[in-house]
Amino acid sequence: MRRDGLQIENIIKETIRQCSMYEPGGTIIVGCSGGADSMALLHFFVKHGYPVIAAHVNHGLRGEEALRDENFVRNFCHENQVPVRVHQEDVAQLAKQRRQSVEECGRAVRYDFFRSLCCVPQDKIATAHTLSDSVETVLFHLAKGSGSRGLSGIPAVRGCVVRPLIRLSRSDIEEYCRFYQIPYLHDSTNFSRDYARNRIRLDVVPVLRGINPLLETAVQRMSQQLEEDEAYLTAQAQEALAHAQVPGGYDPCQLASLPRPIQTRAIRLAAVQYAAQCGYPSLRLSYTQIEQAVHALDIGMGGVALPHGFYLRVERTLLSLQGSDSVDFLWDLPYHPPQIFTFNQHMVTISVENCANFKNPNNIHKLLFQNSLDYDTIASNATWRSRRPGDRFAPTGRNLSKSLKKLFNEAKIPPSKRDQVLLLEAGGEIVWLEGFGPAHGYGVTEKTARVVRISFEE
């Protein structure tokens, strides 16, 4: 359905009213890139007399074009007497330092800058996300295997961040700009298929719109239903978590008895709340980490390494959360390759391969010094874990065991890092040790039929 500028304007007004996107006494920090969406948003707030600050981030990614965008926003704000703040950052370099993708790093830089401009609790950060953006986000999350939270789309309000255009499509915004003759710029990277979201917008959305011309409306309806379901289940999980609280953490038996949809959300809430208390308000848990925690609850013991150096630990009578400075942290997870899990900020992938690919003696010789094991030598009840007092290890080629303390001293591993070394135990014996390789009798030989490969990724 085609709308004119006044109809679009009324939808923005109603969205702001219904979602309480403005508090008297506050200022609206408008993220303004210079594109159609953000220029329309800035124009609306200025036209209706809201106290605003335009906030522009030059990511340093597009050379002269980025400088063009910055100057465009500065000039528009000067001509319309709008306060403007600009932040310049070499996001590509910062992303390398932080070991993040450029997109992830850029987003963090933007929101950190926007938050720095908020001075009082009533201040809001307004971003120009539209319904079209929300559809692309839903499809992106669908491709990654997200649950109902990811498929709920972009929320209209999240904390102090508000999105007044979230009920409008990109074509609505372009019509609004035409109606009010608002100038805007085109970002050349929007047409680059190097970015996943661009490929979704350019290649996937047109196909789906060919199936259903009202694609945005259909996805919005689905997302709203999922959002309502998620809100109810999260409330149930919050109540269950409160009932399970005990000194030092939570009763694992109560959490283990919960229905799975409530249980997984209770685990996520426990971790998020603990991280927020420690100054990390945006902790995100992966599907794999949730699965590890559920498994630990099922068997009554285990641990999960979480982002930012946090740990979730399950003992017989307590589920607790700990920081990276917990020197007594004990972590374990059953061995059942192939599998993927996280430990010490790494994604650990365990795969099983046929050794026929490695029959060349030179290759086998190399495997002895890699993160590889003879699959058939490892008992099925083996366990991935962190070190314990009294642990000993006999490296391949040396049929003589040493205490881990002595090995770590010889390798000059700092004491603060020793709890972060992964090992594999089978039958009461350490059969593989991170940084040292397989134990004597467990390495790959000419007789090996199947190889267990261990790989790490940040």
C-alpha cells in the first residue's frame, strides 16, 4: 500500500506515542549517517520541535566518500540550526585489535559514541532502523539458526535506544523524503555483496517478495507473535530463576526440572544478570553455550566458558557464575566427537577423520606434534576439563610423567593462565594437553585408522 508523506508522518507520531519513545526533559540523540532513513528521522524530530543532537560517525572505511558524508551532515545541521557531534574512528584497525568483524566493531563504536552524548536518564538514542531492516535481520538470524529472540526482529525500544521508523518500509522513507524534499546521500557499500546483509537485501528479499508482495507485513506479523511468546516465556523463566536462587547462585536440581523452553531462558537470564552486575550489560550466549549448560544440569556437574571471561559452573548442589579471576574454577564437559564447545574465549572444534589421508609417513610424523589423537585409543567416557590438583602428564615420546605444575613451570606458563589450559582425561589419565599434544600411547601412528582433530578459533 502506497502512503503519502502525511500518512507516514502520522505513523511515526503514533509509534513514538505508543512506545513512549520520548521523555520530557530529555534530548534525542539522532544517529545520522546522511542516508535517506536517518535524514528522514532527523527531519521529523526537528520539524516537530524535539530537542535533538545529530550524531555522526565517520568509520574511516570509504575514504573521500566518508568525508563527503561527514561534511554533508555537518552542513545540513548548520543550515537548520541543529547541534551536531561527529566522531572519527579507524574502524578497520580497531576491529583487528579487538579481533572483531568490521561490522561488529563499527556497531560497537557507534553505540558507544551515542551513549557518551547522553547526559540525563531521560535522554534517548534514536536510530533510523526501518521495517525493511527488521526483515533483513530476521532473515539473517534465520540463516544462522537463531531462536524466537532472533526471529522477533529489531525491537522498537531497547533500553534507551528507540526506533521511530520501525513500522515503515524503506520505500515509505523514500516517499517521505520526496514529499518534504529532504536531501540525502547514497552509501556505495550498500551495493557491495561483500556484506551478508547486502546479499540478503539484494538477492534474497526480491525472491521472497515475488512470492508474497506483502513480505514486510508478513514478517512483521510473525515477529510480533514470536516477540509476545518470548516475553511470556522469559517472564516464566525469571520467576523460576528467582525461586531457584540460593546463597552463591542457584539450585541446579530446580533448574534441571524446568521445561526446556523455560530452562534455557533461565540459564541465559542468570548469565546476563551476573555479567551486568560486573559491568558487562550486553552479554550474549551462543546456542552451543546454552546446550553445554543444559547438559551440565542434566548430569549434575560441568562448566561452560562464557564471553568476557565469565564461567558458568554446575556442582551437585549449586549452579554458580564466576569471573575470569576465579582461581578455583573447575570445568569439565563429556567427550563425544564430533563436537563444538567454547573454552577460554575459544571455539573448540573436535572432528574425526579417516587416517587414509595421512598415510604418508611425513604427514603422520607431523600429526604427532599437532592437536591430533588416535581415536580408537580413547575411552568413550573421556572428559574435557581444566586442571586439578595432582594432575600428571606423559608427553608422546617420553614414557615418563610429570606433574602439570612442573610442566607449566618449564613452559613458563603464568600461574594466572594455568586454569585456562584445556585437557582431555580418559580412564583417570590425561591423554591430551593443550600446548603439549597427545600423551604417550595416544598419538597418531602408522597403525591409526581414525584421527581426532582438535582445532581452536577465537
